[in-house]
Amino acid sequence: MQTQSSTQEMIKELKEVKSVFNQCEQSELKSYSHDLEQQAQLDLAMVMTMSLEVDWVVNKFMEYVHAYFLFDGFHYQCSEPQINIEYARMQGHSCRYNLELEDFNLGTLTMYRGRKFAESELMLFENLIALLVHPLRNSIQYKKATLLAYSDALTGARNRSTFDESLMREVNLSKRHQQELALLVVDIDYFKKVNDTYGHSAGDQALKAVAESIQQSIRTTDLLFRYGGEEFVVFLSKSDCESAYVIANRILESVRELNVQVGEEFLDLSVSIGLSCLTSKDTGDSIFNRADKALYQAKNDGRDQIKVA
């Protein structure tokens, strides 16, 4: 009886010792994990300073977040400058964050997942956002500065200096990947009359309104350039002639519906459009020249219409 009692006490003591060791081990593990986490955050902060590209910064941050908890997709959007980054599946439960730093609007970041996010996951994510906001602000400011250098100050469209390089790149990419490419040359009808009748300030209003109308009529992947004066050029990537014609017609109709007021009058605006589609023999110059000739044909045939090269 005494032996049994001693054995039971010994077992109890061993359990207590094991419990103490387990607690010590867990405490050391937590401390070790915390150190690793701090180092990982420092490493991420350094990585996100390696590039001023918004895509790089956002994607690197979300890769880091994914190591902590799973999500199915995310969407980052900024209105000024216009940035749109989408990743994977954007369905199911979502959590959306408005990103700001010292009254600087950094856009919105939304995560998606099939199952609901736990409160602990959201709290962790909100703490991690502190790692994102400063690099993101820097990259947005860099993008704004870059856009100013390559954009037309009046209309916001890409400027003439970027046109030739962009055209060559788009043609080469389309040929390499065997993809469609269409080009629109758009010219405002009777624009000189607007300047002569209402003044250059009214002409500027008309240019801005038409550029806005074109931008809203095309896709986010399409490129708009102010080629010179009242002439614009649009690159329609992955577009055959049929779909390009639909977009060109959308531009025609949207410009017709513009209400640009000058004093007590409204300007009656329209555009003529030349359309060309990439062929195997085309160079950048040839696809542009064919669209330009089609534009002059549209003007000679009465304006406010589309001609296909």
C-alpha cells in the first residue's frame, strides 16, 4: 500500500516536472518566433524599398501576408493616379481597407476568401498594413511624377514624345505573341472654327472634354495619346477589326453627346476616325500611316464617321 502511494506520488511529480519543461519550451519557442517575425518584417520593409513600381510593392506585401493566413484573391485600386491590380479569385467574403497616410489617399485594398475572415486575422492584417503605407506612398508619388513627364498637361493623355516608342513596342509584342492590334487616329472636326469663334480657352475645354470622352469609351488596357493639336491616337491591344470598330463607334457617339458650355452656348462637337488593323507585313509606321490615310478619307467624305484602312 505504501509502495503504491509512493509510485503515484512519483508519477505526479514527473508530470509536474514535464509540465514545467513544456512551459519553458513553449516560452522559448514563442520568444524565438517573435524574433523571427520581427526579422521577417524588417526584411519585407527593405524589399519593398527595392522598387518604386506600385505593382511590385503591393504584390510583395500581399505575398508576405499570405504566409500568415490564406486568402483567395485581392484587389488594389487607386483613382489618382489610376491604378488597378487584381489577383486570382475575387469572390466570397471580403474585407476592404481605405489606405491613408497623413491625409494622403493611397486607394483601397480588398481581400477575398471563400470562408469568413477571423477577427484575429483581420487584427493581424491591420497591424501589417503599417509596413505597406510608406512604400506605397513613395511609389504612388513616383508614378505621378512619371505620368507628368510623359503625359499631355492639358488632356492627361500620353504625350507625343512617348508615342513612337510605345507604338514600336505594341507592334512587336503583338507579333511575338500572335495577338491582334488595332489603331485609331481621331481628329476633332472643325476645331479651328471653335478656336476662331470662341477663343483658345474654349478650344482647351473642347480638347479636355473629347480626351475624357475617348478615355471613358476605351478599355483600361488601351492606350490614348495626344498626337498633336486636335488629333489623338488610340492603341487597341488584343482587338480585331470588328471589335475595334465597335469601340470607334462608341467614341463617335460619346463625343456627339458632349455638352461643353461656352458662355450661354453649347459647342457642337464631333470627331472623324481612321482605323487600321495589324497585318503580318506591318511596321509601326505603316499601321499608323494607313489609319492616318483612312482618317483623311473620313474627313473628305463628310466627317463625323469611321473609315477602315
